[in-house]
Amino acid sequence: MQSSLFGLTEAQTQERYALQNPQLLRVALTGHDDVLARKGAMVAYQGLMEFDGEYQSGSQRRSRAHTGEGLDLMRCSGQGTVYLANLAQYIHVVDVDHDGLTVDSSYVLALDSSLHTEVIAVDSQYGISGTGKYQLNISGTGKVALMTSGQPLMMQVTPDKYVSADADAIVAWSTSLRVQMQAQTHSSGVFRRRGNTGEGWELSFLGQGFALVQPSELMPPQNAQIGQGLAAQYGMGQQGAHGQNQNNAWN
């Protein structure tokens, strides 16, 4: 049998994390250093490998239940090579150092088991309950594999050049940055999208670091039942961001 497919052989590298292609991650394990991967992300492996559900402490479970932010992980251990992917999204390997990394957990594919994660809240400048956004802080020294829908944009933040990004397009940023959630509207219209532009909440970053933005935004689920009444139209109540209509643009 002949085919150009036979040219797509495994990557030859000594690196622990390597991209087999832009949408497939290759992780080499030596038996001494486990990797934590998104549940169900394994697409193939070679060698003697084991996959176990990662234990979550009581505080982690409570934090996940309260904020909706957290990681559903499996522990990959053994000797060999594991290939990870999720919905053919683009994959990017990031070295985490003392500066730390803040990320939306839905964009994490894998990370070194030595890294520490903690849920944090980004507050709204309006101080309105429920308008904040929860994110995941990753600290320590190691590697994280992030996913994006399409090729992202890395934006540098400096003291004389701050950056603002759509809250549903931002993927990750330097933990050292000062962050504020805001809407470009007056406070009496904070629950409304900006005129008829379709733009809503955004995050502003100040300080020294970077912000990673993907060319895609989280959108309300297709054929969602919005419900009735004024509150439902603005994403609140039973069908709102914290009710049945999960993952909508106000979450």
C-alpha cells in the first residue's frame, strides 16, 4: 500500500513536549515524571503507559462547584510516548516560570504534575454581583500545553501600552499583570451589549507581560431556550449564565 500518509511519521525529538503537528501534542515519559492531561485527550500512545483519574481535594471540588472553573484531569504515567489532542484545536507549549500564568481552564490540554493550580476571580469595575470572571492561576516551574481555536495573537503589555481583550476571546496572560473586567458603557446600561455592536465584557491588562488572544469567541449554545422575562434576556435567572444556559457569552 502506498500513500502520502506514510510521510506523517512520529516526530523525532528529545524534547519532553513536542508538536507532532499544530493540532497534535507528543509527550515523552521516562517513568519518573508524570503529566496531567485533559480527560479523554489521549488519541494514541506507545510503550508501557497507565492512565488514572486525578484526585481532587475537597477544596478543589468546592471551588469547582462554586465557580465552574477547574480542571478535569487524568494522570499519564509510565515509559513511552503519549499523543494528546482535543477537537483538532491548535496547541501551544508554554514554559511557566516564577512569573506564573493565568488561563481559562477550558483551554488547558496538559501540564506537568509538578505545577500548582488555584482558582481566582477577576472583579468587575462596577462591583455588581455575578459580573466577575473566574480563571485558573498556574504557578511553579514546568510546561503547560494550551489550546486555541485558530492561530492566536500574542500581545505584549507594557507600562505605557495597556491591552484590552474580549472576555470570551482571551486565553491566558501573565499572572503579574493587573486585570480589571469592564464594559465600554455607562453603569446604568451595564447589562446591555454595547449598542448594537454585539460587544460586551472585556478584560483590561496593565503592567509588564503578555496576553494571548484567540480568533474566536465563546457564543451562546445553538437553539438555546432563552426563557421569558427581562432577566432572561440579559442572561440572568434560570436560563442565564449561572443557570441552565451554560457557556453563553455572559458566563
